[in-house]
Amino acid sequence: MKTIAIFNNKGGVGKTTFCANLATHFAMKHNKRVLVLDLDPQANITHYMLGDESASEVIAPYYDREIPKKENTIVDAFDNYEMGESTINTNVKPILCDRFQASIIAGNPFLASYEDILSKKWNELSDPDSVSGMRISNWINTLLNTEKENYDYVLIDLSPSLGAINRTALLASDYFISPMSCDIFSLVAIKNIKQWFDKWVPYYNSKHEVFKAEKSHIWEKIKDEIKSEVTVDKGFLGYTIQSYISRKHADGTIRTTQSYQTIIDNFEPEVNKNLSIFRKPEITELTELNLGEIPHMFGILALSQFVGAPIANLKSTDGMAGSQYTQAKNYIKAFDTISDRIIQNLGDA
């Protein structure tokens, strides 16, 4: 099982849409068993993949304890912690999303309340006696270990943050992909990601080694729960660029405005300078990090979200009409290319 974080600390780049539709392409085109993990406290991908009504029913019992809880969400992983224990509750069952042909561990807005706790536990890694710090910081890794025989890929949808939740998600991840939008703020985000990685990756690796050396008897008991070293810093698979609305010349060729073209021209050098050092070692050509462009989806995305179905699986009964079929076709074609490139960069082609 390979774990891939969909990560960018800039918002509005289409991470959630990308993650959900990539899951479907992996399943439909590449015959992969896919699990999506919703770690954004907004729980947007949960509402997208389950549909708004079903997602609301899943989350409602956490607001009103009198409503019977029929499904798990991500915060159930902390049930033992709430009882005063440092062990992670791994009895958190994924929910099958038929139309996406993938499963999801549902998100929950109450996950936000654990940001400070995870930050505190991260700081406790400096204390070699803190078993709780090591266990809680590895909560996602522990949770996913129980599913490793059931899925080929795990896709983690993250919030636009450099906070504690995302740090623990990336600690548990083997790889990451960064969707980008065509704006100057995405270029800034590329630099922020590098600076953040440079800070926390060596911190965890060094504290882990101290813990292993000084608490060897505890290490032997819990070593299967935790990452022995960070691996995501050697797992950058590439980036996508979200398209903007362009104009066409009379002959049908695309007319790109100078301001947008300047930003586009800067993506590759900025990625090469700041993120290519984190790429999967087998990716030898830096051009392979450009996974492709996400076409503008106009109104079809709203339809996809409203009916709770991936773009590749929209039907006339969902309300598809007219030019939307062409939009969907263009999107599916682009995602075929992107998913092929990701599979290639993973070495699974």
C-alpha cells in the first residue's frame, strides 16, 4: 500500500476535486483499490464523495450524542486518547463510495480541535521519555497500518496549512503531489513547503533515533506503530497546474495573456529549485515532475459536487447536457494523462 498526500499550503488550488477524481481514475483506469483519507477539518471531500445528505448523516452524531452513530469518522482514532491512553483506536472503518469506486475514512469538523494537541505531542518528541509524544505523532501511520492489505493506494486530502495535522499526515505518507493554481501565491507556496520540510523532517528523524536508543525496551513494543524515519521527503511525485480561462485567436490557437505566461514560465524553475530535491529518487528527469494541466471545468464541477459523483462518471440522469459532455471529455482526457504520469513516477507502470 502506497500513501500519497495531496498537499499545498495555499488554498483554492483544487486539491479536494483533484484528490477525489484521481481516486476514481486510479480505480477505473488502473484497476487500483483506493482509500481516501479526509484530514481537512472542513470535510469537503467527505461531502463530495458521500453526497451532502449522507455526509451530514455521518457527522450529525458528533454534534448530537442522542443520534445513533452508524459510521466512523477520522476523530474516532482518538477515542482511546480521550480515555487517557496514548494508543490509537484503529477500529475506524472506511465507507464505500460506489460512484467514485473508492472508499473513504470520513472527515469531521471536530478534527480541528486536535490541532493544538498534536502540536503539543510533537513538541514532546524532545523528551525521550515521552511514549505518548511518539505514538500520537504517528497516529495516522498507526491507523493506516490496519488497512495495508486492503488497498493499493491511500490518497490523503489535506487543508491548506503548515500545521500539526498536516505534519502528522506527511509523516505517515510515502509520497506527495502538489496541485497549483496559476497565480503568484502558488509560487510563494512552493518556497514555503521547502522551508517547512527543512525544519520538521530532520527534527523528527533525530528525535526518533534518540527515543530508539534511550527507550529500546519500549521501542521493541511499539516499533510497528511508528515511522522509523520520514520518507515523504524522498517522495515528491510532481505538480499540476489548474488552468485559467483563456482566449482564442481566430484560427483557434490559444491566446495566453503575458501576466499568466510569466507565472507559467516560473513554475518549472521554482519547482526545480525548491521541491525537486524531495522527488522520488527514480525520477531522473525534472520535466517528469510536471504531471499536467487541469482544464477549466466551467459549470461541470458544480454539477459533479451537487450529485456527489466524479466527473468521469457523470450521466445524463445527473443533469448532463449540451457542452457539458465536451467539458467532461476534456477533463477525463487530461486526467488520463495525469494519472498515467503519476503511475509512471510511482514505478507502477
